[in-house]
Amino acid sequence: MYSDKSEEPMNFLKNTVRLLLALCFIATGFQASLASNIEDIPEGFWAQQAVIDCLNRGYFTLDSNSRFYPNGTIERAEFLNSLLKVIESDDVQKSGSINFKDVSPSSRYLKDIEISKSMGMIYGYPDQTFKPGEAITRSEATSVLANISRVNMGDRSVLDRFEDTKEIPAWALNSYAKAVNENLYVNYPDPERFTPKSKMTRAEAAVLFAKMSQDIDMMRSRYRLGEEDVLLREETLVTYHKAPRTKVKIYNNKKVIEAGNIIIAHPTHELNTKTVKKNSTFSFVAPEDLYTEEGTLLYQKGARFDARVHRVKNRLWTNKQNKALFIFDFARFPNDTEKEMAAVAYTTNKGNVVYVTDANSKKKYKESAKQLTKGDFLLKYVDRLIPVVQTKAKANEDMYLLLTGDLIIPNNQDL
């Protein structure tokens, strides 16, 4: 298996010249001419462009013979090393010790493993090992990428169309659901199969990293990769008196409505779960400016929240459809800033959508008004939600949306 080794002086000089030439091409706006310099990637290779992109960006390097080894496996530690370059983690500080028995203080990947563990990307094995030199599997790589994601809820029904979903390890099912929703997976050469237990190749890893690099601004917002986050204060958001959470965190560069909060939105068109189709999309808009109790503007009227129908459910004894699962994926603010979000139409234990009406003051449902910690909400409450609902809502009718992941709003006066 390929691994970087110390170069002899002449080879080092050659590689330095090659790197300088590549950087010159990038600086002038041209695609670097690495394609002709990669000895083992022929023209038209399925991942050729992704490999070139990753080499240009410095995520990978060629060996002294200008070979990339696209079909070779990639070690677990090497995968982390490249991934941290993708998300530009140079300014992320490690915290605590890693305590992996098989990672020595002299390991060349020690810092990468320490930072990855600090960021919650990896956890290791139950026997307190990390196995840095073993080839990473597709499932393991998918799990690492899912740990980066801000999306806390993945609808597993998106996996139904793949032929080998049953081969996915139980611990990786949610990771694959997130990966499919975010298009951060590789299923070459068969688009209908994941082959989750197979070893990931260097070409496959390059495809994943190239996808991520196309939206590096999103990655910067997930991690502290630019202006350092400084928590200024915590405030309170009250849109429904029995919301599981009401905490909002105000930073120097963003505002975070934490998972468990409830926000109000209007469907832009009539919504009827008896007629909607799976994979159809619906837009909802904020009916008014949203402020915290302390007076901080979170977002302005007109902010849009987009939802997809992930599942439809028919009545048991008839062929008539009566319920649908809506999951909200994106928030778009008036200045065209787009952010990922994770939310569902808020439901009671009876499956009814909770509307903002006078009827809500009647105690029809046993809902707890106890505030949950964020950890309790994510670990307990979300897993018990069954957001498959039956409703018919008119355009501009108030609906509650329950955030199942943090909604990050960048600081911008135009929001």
C-alpha cells in the first residue's frame, strides 16, 4: 500500500519544481497540468478530475515516480490527514489526550488523530485502539464524515433504493442516511450498491474530498475555521411554551438556535398530506421577524425553509394515503444566504400537527414543559419522534417546526 516516505535530494527537487509549477497554474486561473504528470491515471479515468483537484489543493501527493495509486487502499490515519486539510483545520486546537494504546507519541499522524478526536470525528475501538495503519472501510469513512455534519437526524428511508442496504453495519446506518442526504458518498462502479464493507480506495477518497472542497465555506461554518468563535451570551426563544428547548447562543460571528427549539413558518401553498407525493418539495416562509426574549434579531420576515416529503403512509385498511413525513433541509435568508438545517413538522404523541391557534391552550395532550439539556434532547427526544403527520394546511397558516439540529445564522445586517 502506498505511503509517503522521505525523498532523496534529487527526487525532492523534482517534486518541489513540480509543485511550484502546479501552484503557478492555479494562481493564473488555469487547471494545473497534473493530468499528464500522473503516471497511473489514464485519460478518462472515472475519478480523474477529483484526483487532479485534490492534488492541486494539496490533499494528496504523488510518490517519487509520479504515481497516485488510485486503486490502492488508504490508511485510517492517512484519511484523517487528508480530511483535516480539506476542512482547513490548522487553527483548531486539540484538547485532552487521545489514550489510544496503538498510537505512539512519535507517530507521524499523532497530531491529526488528536485533533480529529477533539473535534468528535473519531472515537476508536472498544479496546482503546485506533488502528491507524489499517485500511479504512467505506462504512468507517462514511461515519467520520457524518460526525462532521450538523444534521442530527437522517431519514433512513433514503437508503431503501440501494440494493445492499442490509449489508450496512447497524452503527453506520444513520451515517449513511446523512451521507445520502448530503451527497457525501461514493458508490462506484454500481450506483445501486454501497458495498459498505469494502476497503475505500484512494480514488474514492479523492472523490469525497473533492465534493467537500466545492463547498468549503459551509465547512468553515461548521468548524472554527476563519474568525474564531467567541460566545457572547445565551438568550431565550419562546414560540411555544412547551418547546423542548428555548436556548439561543449569540456569538461574535453567528447566532445559533439550538436543536429542540420551535420556530413558526407558513407554507407558501396549500398543504394536504392526502395528495402529496414522495420526494416532492414544499417551501415555508417566516411570517415575521424572529427575536429572542432579550430583543436580538435572529432573522427577518421572509426567511424561507425548504422541506422534502421523505415518506408517505397509507391507511391500514384502505388504499387512501393520509400521512406524510416532512423533513426540512435548507434555510434561505433574505440576502440569499443558504444554510443547512434539520427540522420536522412538530407533532404531538398522537401524530397531529401543533398549530398556533386558540385550541392549543386546551390541555388535550400530555406534553412535558420541562426543559431538556441539549444532550438529552438529541439522544432521547429526537429518536422518539414520529413526524409522520396528517394535515391540511392553507397557505399562510402558522405551523410549528421543531429543530432537530442547530440552526446557524451568520451575522449579517442584511439578514
